[in-house]
Amino acid sequence: FAAGLIAGLVSVVISLAQVFLPDAADGQWLARSGIPGRAVGNLRQPNHLSTLLLWSAVAVVPLLETVALRRRAVAEVALSLVFAALLFGVVLSGSRTGLLGWGLLDRRLSRTSRGLLLASPLICLASWWLLGSLSSMLNTGALGASTRLGESQDYSSGRWSIWRDTLVLIAQNPWFGVGFGEFNFAWSLTPFA
């Protein structure tokens, strides 16, 4: 869990550099973002970055649950701030999929852990607001992440058409599919609407 948390924190630092100091991304140690104003981490893909950050945020919970009692108050505050930073990184990525990644509630968890999980949508909203405020203060116009999160969905193109075509392939081959590892080939050669 600690290793996952460290990977997430390093990715948040890289994301902050990509969004707020894009010239610092040298392409060697810090990947350049191909999407201006959006964090891609060193993974170079916003959805992969948001998944890593969500798993890092999830790692906060077991760490909170195992903290020794004498250091509990300090650890709760520190890990709560780390949790918020990881979710801010998800917002920097502009990944809408990443923002939908929460839905965990376990009554066996401590009050702090449950509170963090339940507050995660509010933390994301506060992060989105903060990102917009920073964009205004820095006179950078709309940052890529805030623009991406505010986009409306066009259900006739992009991902939605891929999902529609996928469902058509599943309907055509319901029992055995198109073959292991052959989806891309089948999808490329199948005529769709």
C-alpha cells in the first residue's frame, strides 16, 4: 500500500508540473503532455493516470486502518491531505471515467476512512473549483482538465459509437465471441452502421 501511495504522490507532482509548469517537462524525467492543460503523468494517458491515482487513494484506507493509536491523529490528518491531493490529481487529468470510480462503503472501516470515501465526490468538486480559480488567477484561460470535465457528451461519435459497435459484435457472437485476442481484428473488419 505504501508503494502504491508513493507512486500516486510522485504522479501528482508530475501532474502539477505538466499543468502549471509545462516548460519543466523535459521529456526525459517528466513526460510532456500532448494535451495542453491536462495532466497525463509519465504514463502519457489521462485515463491511466486517473486509474493509478484512484488506486493510490484506495491505498490510503488500509494505511489509515493500521496506524498505531499514539500517532493516530497526526496520521489521519496527513493521510487525509494525501487523499485530497490524489483526487486533485484525478481532476488535473480531466478523466471523467476517473471521477466515477467511487462507490465504496464498508461499516467495518473507521469513521475517518468512511468519511474520506464518502467525501471523495465533494473533494473532486472542490478540486474542480480550485482548478478553475487557479486558471483565472494565472490568466491562463481554461485549463485543459476543466475544459474536458465541462464538455457535453456527443452520443453519436467517439467512445459511444465504439461501445455501440462493440454491443453489435457481442450480439452477433453471443456464445463464443470472436476469438481470444481477436476483438480488434473482428472490429476492424466488421461493417457497422
